[in-house]
Amino acid sequence: MKDWELNKTKYLEEFPMKLHTTLLASATAATVLSLSMTMPALAEIPETTIQIAHVYNPGNIWFETADKFAKGVEAASDGKVTVNIAPGGTTGTWQEAIEALQIGTNNVVLESIGTLDRYDPLPGIEAFPYLIRDLDHFKKVYYGDIGGEFADEVAERTGFKIVGAGYRGARKLSANKKVEKPEDLKGLKLRVPPLKMYRRTWELLDASPVPMPALEIYTGLQQGVIDGQENPLEVIYTFKWYEHQPYVMNTDHVIGAMTFIFDANWFSSQPEELQAILVEQGEKAMLWATDQMVAKEDEYAKMLEENGVEIVTPDMEAFRATVAPIKDEFPELKEWVERINAVQ
């Protein structure tokens, strides 16, 4: 925690000069230069409205992150840019929201980086089990040189530009039974995001993965269609899945990153001054979200326990060993897995 505060302060102080080495690196040289100015050339920005979509509800950190981004963009553009927010899945599932970027119905989607693995395997590395070791490793990967290179390559491969990286907290398993070792998962009907990496991870653990949109999880748990799901504590609490899940296991199998997703062609078609604002405010909002999540993780665990949930610490080494073969099943990610592992 203390290390994060020191790094966060240093990062914010050096923010304008470090954009080319962070996840913001895909901004053009002119965009980076404009960020070093006291004030962007706002005269170049026409009055415009952009829409950001997400599936989160009030009380959720990511709902608040979208609001912070919107207000930041409006203020930085001196009111020339109006940001409409479509929360709670009002433009559809996150898959549908991202598809809408390509036709211009949405301009920004707030989601995890891994949601783009439908377009290329590389973004799926965000969900690679036990790849990101802890918060410190997360910061060094996503806020360091490698993060900028990763963002550039994601844009090149998928056609989507990602801005910022928000710490989601470690993903936990919640279930209607106690799970202490991988063998306890046999036959467990487990909701997973409709992404290859998640599905294969839980197949290796001998669960029965059920791809399902996040908006259907509560009903699925309530009706017994699924026996469990896996997500960070904050999501488990704010979506009230604990009402049908008496156990939460500290599997910590993925430490993921949220991001702002843009259609790369749309983004590059905007005035450079607006690009600069979107990048700066997106990164600042995600840094704020990381700070919030770090501060509240323990609080979410406590609130879950107050609602009758038992927090279980399983055999972590057994979990890691069981999913280790996954590295051989995604050879196209080998180079990036090795590079991220090497970050100290």
C-alpha cells in the first residue's frame, strides 16, 4: 500500500512527460507535445458529444470511474465536449457495447482489456492465470514501458485503442459450496466470461464453465443454473451475488485491468487536442480507480462476511500447478508471457 502511494504520487507528478512510456503511448508525438503545454489549443476542438457505455451500476467503482472521466473531459475541453454515459448495460452486453464502437453508436466503452480477445488473442493475456503476481507487478507492467508497447500492439492487432489501466483487484471464486482444492471443483457449474482464457482456465481445474453475460449472473445463481462465478470482491459485493453464494474463495487467479476502449479509426480521426484530452483524462480516471480499489479491497471482504459469507483460503499452490499447462495451449502469447514474467 505504501509503495503504491509513493509510486502513484511520482507518476502523477511526471504524468505529461511520461505518456510515451505508459499505456498511453499510442498517442501521436503531437498529442504528447500538446499535453506538455499549460493548455491545449481548445480552439481546434469543435463542439461535440461522445458516449461512453458500461455495464456497471451506481455504487460500483467503475460506474464512478466513468463519471470521473466524463467530468474530466468536459472540464478539460472547456465545455466543448459533452460526454453522455450509458450505464448498467443500457446499450447491451459488453460485447454489444464494443461492437457499437465500430458503427459509432458508442464512442468509448469501459471494460477489461481481456474483452478484446474476440478480435485477437493478445488482449486475452490480461486473464492469463497467475501471470500478474500482485499490485506492485501490476503497476510495473501496465504503467511501465512494456505497457505502452502492449497497448500499441493491441491497437495494431484489434483495431481498438486502449487508454489507461485500472486495478480491478484479484479475482475470487464464489460458490454454493466450499472449495479448498482443485478437486472440489469437479462438476461445479461455474459462470465464466465468454472469453477463451477464462473458459480454458476452469476446464483445467475440472469445473464445468458456463459462458454467460455478467448481467445474467444474479438470475443464474438464483435459479440454480450455475453454482458459482469468479470476479473481484468489489463486483461480487456491488452486484449482490453474495445473496446466493455463501462461500468466497481467495483463488486470486487473475489480477486484471480495466481500460477505456475506443475504435482506433474513430480516435485517430479526432483533433489532436481532443485525443490528448481523452488520453490524459482516461489515464487519470484509471489511476484514481486503482487508488480506490486498493483502499477498499479489505472493506469489501469485511462487508461480505457481515452478510454471512465465509471467506476461504484454498491450496494456492495446487491451483497454480493445475493451471500451469495453459502456457502450452496459447503459444501465440508465449513471448508476451515471458516478457511480463520477467518484469521485476
